[in-house]
Amino acid sequence: MTNKILLIEDRPGRQAQFLSDQEIINLHNLEFVEIPLKDKCIEWIVYINSHEFENIEEYDLIIVHKSSLKSDSIKSLGLVCKKTNAKLILFSGGLSQVTYQSKDFQCLSINSSVLYTDKLIGFLKTYSNGKTASLLELVYGEKWKLEILLRCRQIQTRCDAESNIELKIKLEDELSILKQSIENEVQNIDNEINKIFLSL
């Protein structure tokens, strides 16, 4: 069975900013991806901002422009994703870093320029076939696990050396969130990193 994907983009010109004409055509021709345009797109945004989620529950992955939604609607959408086991990608030009969580459901927040790259169509095809382990594959490709392991090791080193309690707690929280996606590898990060490097 093919996973269904919903991409809500309220500013179509943004796709033209990052993708070629052919990439845009290819994106819109993907049968398993619904990209509502104009009035239909506005309807979807109104539905979500009104907390009407009946139509959205049929989708396995929801990709939506974060700035088009109210903050309470984003929270409610997250609860729907948790209930239906759907995954959520929030994108916006105002997001400066990649954030990811997988505790209750997978949620990835990225800059628009990270979403709209030549990796997007390949990622969507892989996702639709049920072969995607993590949303982080959109950002880091097959090396997504290595990227997280390296970041974990870096943050752990900073945390161990940090004397400021508030900053130490903040780093520990960031580390905890990152480790959610690599639970099986966190026991021995150095060994896991070395194994991945040897396989490259």
C-alpha cells in the first residue's frame, strides 16, 4: 500500500525560488502527493486553523508551511499525528535550524530552502513506498544516523565541560531529544560512528 502525502504550500512562488521548472512539474505529477492549489489550499489552512481534522487523518505524512498555521493549531495537528501515527514536516523561511523529535510521533521543522531541494522528490518516493526510517533522511540522506551521532557526541562533550547549570540543562534537553531517533545506538556512540565510517 502506498503512503499518502499532503503538501500544503500557501506561497507557490516559493517552489519556483528553490526548484527548477522541471522539478516543480515532477513534484506536482507525483500521484501519491496531494498539493492543493489556490482556493483549495486556503480551505485546508482554514480547516486546520479551525481544528477540523477529519480529512487530514487519511494522510501518512503532512508537510505544511508553519507560518500559515496558528500556534494552537500546530499543537492540535501534532495531537492528530500522534493519534494516527502520521509524520509531520513543518517548513518556514524563518526557521534557522533543523529540529526533530520522535517521542510521540516524528516531527521535523526545517527552513524552506532545506525542504525544496533536489532531494525532495526522491525522499517522497521512498516515503510513499514505506522505505523511510526517519524524516531526517530528507535533510541528511542515507547518512542521517551518522549526522545525529556526531551531533550527540559534540553536545555530550560540551555538556560534560559546562559549568553553567542552566546551560548544562539546556544541552542535556537537546541531547535527550536527539537520542530519541537513535535509541539503539546511544549506548556506545563512538563505536557506532566508527562502524558507519568504515561502511562508507
